[in-house]
Amino acid sequence: MPIIVFDRNVNGEYYTAYQGADNVEIGHQAALLARAMLGDECRAIEICGLEGSSPASDRQRGFDSNAEALGIRVLGSGFGNWNYEEGAQVADSLLALYPEANLVYAHNDRMAIAAAERARAMGRDIKTIGIDAAPTIGIQAVADSIIDATFLYPTGGHELVRTAIAILEGKPYSKVSILPTPAAVDATNAEMLLLQDQALREETSKISGLKQSLDSYCEKHSLQTAFLYSALIIIVLCAWLLFVVLRAYWARKRHHQEVEAQNIELAKQRDQLDTLYKQLQDATRSKLTFFTNVSHDLRTPLTLVAEPVHQLATATNLTEQQSTLMQLADKNVKRLQRLINQILDLRKYEDSKLGLFLKNVDLSEALRE
């Protein structure tokens, strides 16, 4: 599995790629800035980050290795663990130990702000340098004159994504990428950077709004496409159903014409051949028996179909179109049942077993039907 190490380094090259800032160079630039602020009179105390972490070690090494050459005296240092509270405690201790100190070099802005506020509480005017320059923390602190300067810490999130994609796609990539160190942020450019950050946030908000609008449009387009496809499928099914019904009607009509022709022929033969009358009666009786048996066989599955169709036709959770189709199906199932019963009644009539049953009906409703 590819592994990308970001910002914090590891012992050995047990990774696919590494990307991070040049913390040694940041420490070096902080020393140059301290020299520019105070000249040969610079007496510094250093508030480091987490002990043992690579950024803290590199920032301290970069500052200390150049301090002597630049004429900066590093009086003492302590670890503030990157947070405001512990940074304030370390600042209290170092400021008390070294009353001659006139500069605080902190490894991030939170500890720098803590040190500046503790120095002001003691009534001491001390220059303060931080690192990270987050708009709402470091840059704002410089603009508010809480600290004197900070350094923009490069993040390079887009480079991380590009490297990850290059690794996964088998394209060339840099095993070690050191991000360039930007210039310091002080009172001369803090306001401008804050304005740029505000403008960037506004543009980002606009882009987010446009993306939401685009997502909403795409969702509507998907729904409309699905509706269109559904409508086309329904139209195709209706056309197919219409074709099946028409084909059945034509077949039935053709069959009916054939039966009529046969009946005419049989009538002619009956008139011409009286000797075949008995055979014709037997054939007719056989046909009635066949239709009766078939009707009996059809009535059982038709009865089983009729009840579920009737339940679906009276269901309340169907759409209007589905309800109409199911009512049509229920009506035709009942019609089939009535036809089968009529065939059975015909056999009863042939056997002189058909009785007369009377019932009241709504004539206007029957006419409408």
C-alpha cells in the first residue's frame, strides 16, 4: 500500500513519498528577521513545539545554527507543546529567568500570542515572532499588533492530492517534495493578506453556492430523465398490449368466421344428408361436453385469479393509472367468469336442468355498463 508522509518526518525512508515544509529554512528566516528587528542587541528566548517532533527540532536547529553568526544571543528555551496554555507557562518562566530578553521566537502563533500577552502583563516591551500565519490567528494577531511578525507555513494540500493520483496511476512523482518557504508577515502586509483571505472566502462561498445550484440542476435533470424513460417504457408497453389485444380480436374474429362457415356447411350437409343427423348430434354433444369440461377447468384458476385482482383493484395505495388498469382487469375477469357460467348454463339447458332465477337490477346502471 502506498504511504505518503506529510509535514512530520520519520526515521528512515519507510514511505512512498514525503512532502513537507523546510522547517530549517523557516528557522533561518526567523533568525534573519530577528537580526533585522534588533540588530546586534538581539537577546532571544525560544518557545519550541512538541519535544521530539521533527518540525520543532528543525525550526530550533535552523534558528540556533544561524543565531551566533548573526550576533543573536539565545538565552534559553522551553517546550510549549504547540498550545496557548503551555506556551504561556513557558513564557512566564523564561521571561522571569531572563529579564534582559528582548525577543521571543515561538514555533507557532498560539505560543507567540501567549508569550506576547504575558510580556505585556509584566510591563515589558518585547518583539515576538511566530510561525504558521493562519488568517484568523497569526495574521490577525500581527494586524492587531499583538505579535510583530509570523511566517506563512506552506500546506500544499493540492500537491498531496496530485502526488497520490500520480502514485495510483503509475505516473512519475517526486519521492521527496520540500515546499518553498514564503516571506514573513508583518505590519506592512498583514492587512493586505487579511483582505485577500476575506476575498478568497467570499469567492469560495460563491463557488460553493454555484456547486449547490449545479448539483440541484443535475438532480432535477436525472429525475426528468428517469421520468422520460419511464414514460417511454409505459408507452411501449401500452403499444405492445394494444397490439396483443388487436391480434387476439382479429384471431377471434377469423375463428368466428371460420366457425360460421363450418356451421353453414354443416347445415347444408344436414339438409342433404339426413342419415348424418345422429352423428351430428353426437358431435354437438361431444363439443358441449368439451366446452363444459374446459369451462370447469378454466373456472378454478380464474376464480383464484379473480380474488387477488379484485383486491388490487380496490387497493388505496395505487396510482390513478394503476388503479384504472386494475379495475379494467377486474371487470374483464368478472366477464370471463360470467361467460364460463353461461357455457355451464348452456349444458344445463341441453340437459333440461336449467332453472329460472330472478333478481332486481338497476336498469340505468346496467345500460351504462
